[in-house]
Amino acid sequence: MSKPRLLIVEDDPNLGDILNEYLTMKGYETTLCRDGEEGWSKFKKDKFNLCILDIMMPKKDGFTLGKEIKKVQEDLPIIYLSAKNLKEDVIEGLKIGADDYITKPFSMEELLLRIAAILKRTQKSETPEGLKTLKFGDFTLHYDEQQLESPSGKHKLTSKENELLRLLASEINKLVNRSHALKQIWGDDSYFNARSMDVYLSKIRKLLKEDPKVQIITIHGEGFKMVVSE
């Protein structure tokens, strides 16, 4: 099994070296960058499982870098490191879609536990062959390519749309419990994640309008199901 790959972007040379050495020793494959521009360059060239970004950096700050990364790879986890414990910074990080926010100074053991928890939640297990291509109505979901094929062509899906569609299409005409869907795709069934899921469901419904035989029905208080009529 390959080692998880971490992108570390930290302009403090001492902390950067310590992080790099410690996480390598703990079994991770790490890439260390000294500023945001170098971090962006390395991100574009390689694939990573998680990013650890300092906020205050020369050339490109951590928030700007995080936004750019999320535009390219929405589901890549980000942990922010900050010398400040300002509420505004925490909120800004969460808006970008950060998975965690750690204030300096911090213990390496704490960081290690947080990395492990995030990777456990976000790393996908091998998808069974039968769930890689799903047909329903006039549509075909190509799960591995994150594409929905319809009579008008192929539509690129976000990772969340892809996961939601697979869950629904693998349970045609069956109830999908709302809490189960949230925990499986978002990691927990918090209010904010529930609102996020509603937004994605709305986007999926628009994509499915091409075939009136395929509908996603909401069962209030329970969940929803994909109904495919003859």
C-alpha cells in the first residue's frame, strides 16, 4: 500500500524542517515548500492526499493558496497552521473548506492524530466493479471519471455530486436515509453539512431534467430516493 502524500507549505525554516522530518519518520511521503507560490507549483505537478498550509507566507498567503487548490481539487483535505487565534481567521479557513485549523505552538502528536483522523474519513476504499458504471433511465454514471452521460452529452461532476448520484443510483426506488448519506459522504450529519447536501441535490435534479422518467423524491423526515418509472 502506498504512503499517503502530504504537501507542507511553511515559511518558517525551523518549523518546516521539523514537520517534514517528523511526518516522514511517521510513515508519510512529504513535499516541503517555503512559500505559497512554490506550494502552488508543486501542487500542480504532483498528487497529494492532504495539504498542511501556513497562513502568513510571502508571495502567496495560505488562504489564497487554499482557494486555488480547492478550485482544482475540491475534496483535497487542508489543515491550516496559524500563529494567531483570531475568530476571523478560523471562519475564513472554514469558508474555504479547510478540514482543520491548528494554532501555533502545537504538539506534533496532536497534528499527527488530526492528520490520521482526516485521512481515515476522506480516503475512499476500493469501489466495487458493479458501482463504477451505473445506468438509470437515459443516463449513465461513470463513477471513476466523475461524469454523467446523458442524451445531450457528458457532464463533469464534482466529487460530492458524483458520490450522491452513485448512492442514489445504486438504490433505485429505495429510500436513502438522510443521516446515512451525510455520514457516508460528508463525514457527519451536522446542520451545515445537511444544507450543503440540499444544494448538491438541487444541482443533480437540474441535470436529471433531460429524462422525466428519472426523479429524486424527498421523503420529509426520512431521506430521499431516486425513482425511475417505465
